[in-house]
Amino acid sequence: MDSHGSSSFSSLRTYLLALADTPSRVARRAGSASTSLDEMSRARSRSGSDMRRSLRWFDLVGFGLGGMIGAGVFVTTGRASRLYAGPSVVLSYAIAGFCALLSAFCYTEFAVDMPVAGGAFSYIRVTFGEFAAFLTGANLILDYVLSNAAVARSFTAYLGTALGISTAAKWRITISALPKGFNEIDFFAVIAVLVITVVICYSTRESSVLNMVLTSLHILFLVFIIVVGFYKGEWKNFTEPADPVHPGGFFPFGASGVFNGAAVVYLSYIGYDAVSTMAEEVRNPVKDIPIGVSGSVIIVTVLYCLMAASMSMLLPYDMIDTEAPFSAAFRGESGGWKWVSNVIGVGASLGILTSMLVAMLGQARYMCVIGRSSVVPAWFARVHPRTSTPVNASLFLGICTAAIALFADLDILLNLVSIGTLFVFYMVANAVIYRRYVSVGSTNPWPTLSFLFCFSLTSIIFTLVWQFAPFGKPKAFMLGACTVITIAMIQLFHFVVPQARKPEFWGVPMMPWIPSISIFLNIFLLGSLDGPSYARFGFFSALIVLVYVLYSVHASFDAEEDGSLSQKNGDFIKESNENEDHSLKV
């Protein structure tokens, strides 16, 4: 066989090996904690320098608060209330927060067990294999880039409000030749993204200090807004619209509106998983990560609900501004209250900057770890020896974010971000169940895989019936039947299939109930999103698969078969393993 034929055969064999990730291969990947850490250490050697372990639990709580507060209340609340939930947006935030907390438990178990950068990509790679990890990680990076672009454009709106300037008229340039939704050019959003990119390239420790200062100031603004909102607002706005033609009551769009609103505001909680991506830079992962991840989600959920309630009291839902709801609520107020709009604009601008700071830290570390696995060029994995940060990944994603923030409209970005985020959290919940119940070479994976498939299928049927079936007794019967089946399925799996392993330090409580509920809620919220969002998600997912087939599968398998990692970097791996073992001691 000639060299060309041999090369073609080798490429075909490599591709087939990647797709043939059978349950037995998946089970081998779901090995012990030491095996997973050893694999991660070998991959980490591609970064050259180590990331410095300098973060404590209060840094993680600060990152969590900074990452979530700002993107949520100041970007999505107005749209969720005006278009989907009305005053019941308060419950939308509570539901989304509960769903995020369950997902946070799943993230925490993985992050404590494998304290390395990469978050969901790393967890799913050692559980379900490389292809599922790449699909998940690439979608999550896309979510980060799009959400940061959306937040950057909202920053321009709030900064304009703080200075009393009409953003659309003064700071954004409209180009009529471009299609609607992509024709408003925003240079201030680009500047904000690029400045933060420079900051995160400089140092993680200094980034944390800056985040703590900005977040502390921002929380003071939030308390101020809540107090003023409850003092100035009126209780009748919870039930009466400004225009009697519009639906009234606390649930103007019904129960479905509450869940539709929850799906939209779920973008608010994307920040906590950025905390888990920094596990490699945490001094004591066993103690600090659970406090940092779960604590920040709980605090933020309470603040979000209070903020949403104060906004609902200030204005009837059909008068709320969809782009800058809080500052606009005081715009034009008489009696000396107009200055509050400017104060809110300043506070929101600070919160949005902290949210962007944390999210851009997280997206760079995701790209760094994906680069370590060679499914994208290893250039992205490089850690700068002086700053101990993934400079290449930070610069590349910062430029991409700035380019999208330049022209893309806020409404186009938000739903696409929500669908990708829910998909990633769904995958992590499945992974934590699989990892608990399947062990290397000693456990049959099929019972667990069958449970995950059947449970997801039943959840999808429940969601479709909820969304599309007409109201009446048949719908109630089908929903009740699905509920009974899902509960029976979880209980049967719990009694019949024993856990193959239990976490040494921290694990999700009430297995498999909590991750199963997380799976259901993520699927249910996915069903609340619109059709165009699914079309865009399908397009980007197909593009990700194409990149994997044409490039990633060949590069990653070539790296594994080469064996150069274990030969060339043996001393480095040994040293990093010893350092990691020391860091895990309690």
C-alpha cells in the first residue's frame, strides 16, 4: 500500500476509534480519582508553566458573586418580566436559582475530586469521553463569548443612563445596510471587553482583588436599589398593568410564563461554573470549592429575587424597559427621584464589569484545558511563565467577544446563551450519576446508561405535553403519569443499582435524587425556549461536530499514540503530581 493510501487508512482508523466510544471505553474513563488526576496532570504539562494556587474560599465567593450579579438582574430581568413572566419574574428567579444550586452540587463534586481547570469539559472527558466533552466544552465557550458580548452591550446602555445620554442615539452607530439586529455598532462595548482582557492576562490574584473591590461596591448599590424600590414602589403594580388591555394579575402569562422567564434569566447564573474552572488555582479545593460555588449561588438567588420584587413594585410590568429596566424605572420621575436613575446606572455598570471579568477568566481556562487535550491547537493551552495565566486563550476569546459585541443585538444573544448553558448543565448532571454508579472494569454500565436515557426521555415527554397539549383532563392525566413514572424510575434505580464509588471528600447528597431533579429541570427549561434558538443551537453544534471530525479527532489521537507527553515531560508530570497530592491533604 502506498504512503497516501496508508495515511488515508490511518485517518479513517483514527476517526472510527473516536466514534467507537463504547460503554466499556467510557467505563475505563470513569476510573478512580487518582487515575483521573494522573490523566489531567499529563495533559496539564502541555501548558508549560503551572497556574499559581493563590485563591481561597472568599475569593471564590467573590468571583461567584461578581460573575453572576450584573449579568442577570441588569441584563435579563427587564426582558423576562415584560415579555414572559410579568411580576411573577420573582418566582422565575427562584426556580432558576434552585436549578442552578442543584447543578452547582454536581459541579462541586467533580471540582473537589479533580481540582484542575476546565470545569465541565474536564469532568465529561473522564466520564463520557472526548467527543461528548468537546461538544459540551465548545458549546460552553460559545455561551461565554455570547453572554459576555450581550453583557458588554448592556454596559453601554447603563453607562449612557448614568450620564443621562440616550445610548442608541449618541453612542451606537446605525448602519442601515446591515440586517436588523446586527446594524447597531457599539464601540464602547468593544473597549470594555478589550480592557478586561488585558486585566485578566496580567494576573489571577490581582484580578481577584479588583473583583472583590468592584463586587463590594456593587452589592452596596444593590442594597440601595432594593431599599429604594420597596420604599418608592407600590404593591398594586404586582397585579395591575398600566394598560388594562394587557393581561393582569401576578401571573399575567400563566404558569408557562414563569418557566419561560426562568429559562431566560438562567443566564444570570452562568457565573458560578466559572468558579469551578479555577479549581486548579485554589489552595484547599476540599474546603474552599464547596463554600465558594454553593455559597455564591445561594446569596445571589436571594439578591435576585429581592431585586426583581423591587423592580416589579416600581412599575407595572408592561412599562418596564427591556434593556435597562432599573435605571429607566426612575427616568422622568418627579419629586426629586430622577437622580436615582443615574446612581443605578453607575452601580449597574460596575456590576456588569465584574460579571465580564469573572466570565472572561472562566472562558479562557476552558479554552486552555481544551487546548491541553489537543482537540484544538495546543497554542491555546500555553500558560505564560511570568503571569501564570493562559494569555493566548484570553487574548483570542477576548477579541472574538469584542467582535460580536460590536454589532450583535441583545435579544439575539440571550436565548442562544440560555440553551447552551442548560445543555451543559444537563450533561454535568448525567456525568455525576454515571461516575458514581460505574467503576473501572467491575461494573456493568448498561443499567446506569439505560436509567439516564429513560429518565431523560420521560422528562422530554413531560416537557412536550406541558408546552403543546391543550388544557384539560387528558393533559393533567399525562403530566401526572409522567411524574409517577419518573419518581418510580429514580426509586427503582436507587434500590437496584448500587453505587460503585463514593467521593472521598465531598459528594452530592441524596443520590441519585438531586442530579436527577437537575436533569429534569434543565430539560424542562430547555422546552421553554423558542424555535429560532434551537435552530441556531443546532447550527453551532453541527459546526462543532464538523471541526471535531475534520481536525480534533486526528490531532488528539496522534498526540496519544505519539507518547511524547510521558517521555518528554516525565519529570514535570511527577513534580506536578506530588504538588497536587500535597494540596489535597486535609
